[in-house]
Amino acid sequence: MSTIRLDGRDLGRGHVVSIARADARVELDVAALDRVRATADFLAEQLARGEPLYGVTTGFGSNADKLLGERRQRPAHLSGADADESLVAELQRKLIESHAVCVGEPLPRDVVRAMMAIRVNTLLQGHSGVRAETLEQLVACLNADLLPVIPAQGSVGASGDLAPLSHQALMLLGRGEAFLRGERMPAGEGLAAIGLRPLVLSFKEGLALNNGTTLMLAIGVLALDDMERLIKTADITAALSMEAFCARSAALDARVHAARPHPGQIATADNLRRLLDGSGLIDQPYHQAPRFHPWSAESWPDGAASRENFDLRWRWVPLGERAGREAFFQRNLPFRGGKKAQPQDSYSLRCVPQVHGAVKDARAHAARVFEIELNAVTDNPLVFPEDGSVVSAGNFHGMPLALALAHLKSALPVLASIAERRIAKLTDPATSDGLPPFLIANPEGTDSGLMIVQYTAAALVNALATRAHPAAVYSVPTSANAEDHVSMGATDALDLLAMLRDVEQVLAIELFTATQALELRQRMLDAASALAADPQRLAAKIDRPLALAPEAEARFGQELAAFAGDLRERGPAQGGAAAEAVLAAVRRSGISFLDYDRVLTGDLATAADLVRRGVPVREAEAALSAPLSV
């Protein structure tokens, strides 16, 4: 297990992910702890001089005008305090207790681990007034996998994530609940189990522990990690769909994207060129791809015992229909299958670089914001012992993160919606370029195939769209209007967590759909090549006028011979190396080709698990011997 040293200045997104998801241990930098001690000592001196300090000798929020007295006016037990507890300590304890009011299901384990690491790193800057032993206790809990139970809802994202961070700090006081290696228990029992005693907070520690943008930032960083996998997966599933469509590659020309050089667009086009390299399906001559025709007992020589449950057709273009298009038919054989002769595909295929690329650029912008925030100080007031000042300001305000999170929220439905359009295009016989309706041969007329799979994708896209509205545009003032403009960034963050799972499901559906379509296209093309060995059988698959003039009949025979030769020469219908590797992984997972209807919930769950574990990404990158760009 790796160990990551926190110093308040060099924490990266990869470090947070390692701590949160790979259980990396944490240690504290010695020089950073010296800064922390110097600031705590300075704050103690200021308190001894009787200086009024916000959150130390005053109340919080709209109570900031209430100064603590030098001694109690009432007996300690009447105010809920311990007999020997100072007013300063009582203020910090009650801050944590009163602010730990979140509701809902507990935050996921990785989010809580990320929050703990980020909070420690922020406080190590030495501007917050905490003691070194407080940070040491927080790190000891993290390394022992003693994690606070933090209900998800309750932050408005200004004064930071007050309520969630109060639940985090509550554990250090031996109050609230915690998970010890996954087992839920009272926090005091958890501390005792790892050999720790509850903390008594000092000076400004309660305010330092609960005043910051930590929840928003933790979720944002982990979301970027998930998005890297999902964006790569989207490029892969788009490439699979393009293979299944025998799509046109001109839209991926590097010169096109150099002429509009958005980084994400260029990266996506490059990914797709590499994913499709070596494909025998891309840029297929339009006449080679047959169109689906329903099976009949006479479709194949072995009749009802045929392996294939579909039939194929082409249409011969009569001489009279070629008037004005003679040049085209001199270059192209006059047989029309399923692929349209147009030189460009629909937007969901042609514009993948522009759409996926814009999502990549949104992620890159959020990454820049989060990387700044990881090593920023976000509580209040800030202590500057070097010049003897304590400054009240607003670094806790979450708006920089809220807008970045909202940007990601608006990007995710885009990634899912274009994938859903490719799913719909594959399953619709009007747009699938010759594939059967709903990607199933349906020889008996009883099969629905992938008809309703597209419904599920549509429902998920609609759910994503409803969550995409930015919470940051709707501020609800708090604390008796002392905090009269808040970011609501935590709402955006929690929305983002849920949205990531929905995007994952949509991409899993495209993976399932595109592999079915790809294998079906390959089987149809291979069947077409087999027909070419017997021109008489091939002729039976071609729609043409029943009676032709002798000249036209001779012309048909010549063109049929050329057509048969062309089909024989085309070779096996192989996808690119990446597509074949991903298709093989899907089949190994237990998702078999859909010849006839079956219950698909298990297949969809398996596809979602493949996406979640990053299997398509690993398989494609291994086939390419290089990582995909993000």
C-alpha cells in the first residue's frame, strides 16, 4: 500500500483518488506541522491579550456580534457544558454539535476518505489555527479506516460545507456514528477500538474543521476520475457503433480538426482514428453491405436447418434510372444494399469529435478549478502569524466549485444523449443502413429484440436532463441573512454523483447494442461473400425487373459477375483490433449474441459492470498498445 505525504501545498487529484479508492496511507509533512504549531501558538497569544476574534471569542454567522465573556454567568451544567470546560472550548464543541444536522443516506466511503484527506491538507497550510495533534488524530482515523457517518444532504456550499464537515469533526469528539472497516458503530466505540480518546477542541478548531469547500471538492475530484473512464468508454462505444454502421471516416480527417483546434475535439478524432485503424468495415463501398430481408425456408440451401435466421437483398439499378448519373455508376457498381450512397453520416456519428470533445474540454476546465482548490485555504477567519493579523473574508464560498460542477452536470447529459441517438439509429430500420429492425432477425414474428432497450436509454437521458439545471443559479439565503448569497454547490455535487451512474448505464446499453449490431453486420457481410461463390444464388437475392430487354439482360449479367467478384475479394468482415478485442471481452463476460428474445436484465447488468470496471477501456488500450486521450 502506498503512502502519501500531505504538506498543504502539493496535493494532486491522483493522490486524492489513491487515498479514497486505493486506501493509500497518509502521513503528515514535518515542516507543515511546524507551520501549524506556529499559527496555533500565535492564536493563543492573541486570545491571551483579549483580542476579539471571529469564531474564537465571538459567535458565528449572525451571532458574530455576541462576544464571549471572561467567565460563565451560569453554572456549567445548566448550559450543557462539562464542569471544567472553558467558554472557548464550549463554543467550538457546540459549533460542531449544533451544525451536524445533515439528513439522508450516508455519503459513499470513497467520498468520506477524500473529504478527510482534503481537509487535513487544507489545514496544513498553517492559516487555520488548529493544533498539530488534531490533524494527527484525523489522519490516524483515516489510516485505521475509521470513517464518520456523514448523511449526504445539508450543505448550501457557503461557509463551505458546514453541516457535512461538522459530522466529520463530530467523530473526533467521540460523538455521532462512524464506520470502522465498514462496521457501523458509535463514534466513541470506534475511537476506543483504534486506541484513541475523544478530542477536546481548542481555540478556533471547530470553525477550522467545519468551514470549507471539502465535500464539493471531494466529489468533484472523484467525479473527474470517473469521467476519465466514461469519456474513454464513450469514444470506444461510438467507434463500435461506427463499425456496425460501416461509417465514413472522412469526418475524422486530422486536417478538419486542425482547422478548429479545440483540444478535446482533436483528442477525440485522434482516438477514433486509432480505434478504427485496420477496420475492414469502415468506408465499406455502399454496394457491398446488403440490407436485411426476413428469413424464409427457401433463403439458404439447407432450408429450415440453416444456421442463419435472416435473408439478404440488394436492388439492381435499372439502366433507365441511371440517366444523369452515368459518371457515378462508372465508378460504382449499380447494386444497392442497405448502406446509403451519401458521402456523410448523421450527426451522431459524424460529429462525435465535436460533441465528445466538448465534454472533454468541460472536464479539463473543472480539473483546473479543482487542482487550485486542493491546495487552497478555505476556512475563515485566516491567521497570518508572519505579520500578526487575523483576517475575516470569504474563501469558504463555494461558487468557483459550484460553477465547475454545474459545467460537468451540463456536459454529462450531452455524452449520454448522443450515445442514445446512436442506439436509436442502430435499432431503427429506417436509419440502421440495412440492419434488421431492433437488431433481431425475428423469423417467426415473435421477437422484439432491442426495441425496449432503447426506451431505457431514453428514460435515463431524460433523468439526466432534469438534473442538469445548475443549482448555483438559485441561492436561498441562510443564517438570518448574514449568509445572504450561497453557492448551493453541494447540490450540484450530489447531483453529479447520481448522474455519473446514469451515464454509465447509457454507455453500457450502447456497448450491448453496438456489439450486437457489429456482430450482426459481420454475419451479414460474411453471408454476402459466401453467396458470391455461386452467382446463380447471388442473383436470387437481387431485386430487379422481371422482364428486361436483351441489351439490359446482358448488362445485368456483366454487372452481376463484377459484383460477385467484388464480394469474393472483400475478405472476412473484420473490425479494427480495438473493436474485435472489446467484442471478444463482451462475449467472454457471458453476453451472447441475441439470435432470439431472452430476458435481458442480466445482460444489461453485466454490460454495466464491464463499463464500471473499465474493461472496454483496458481491452481497447491493450489492443492499441497505448492509452486513449482524455
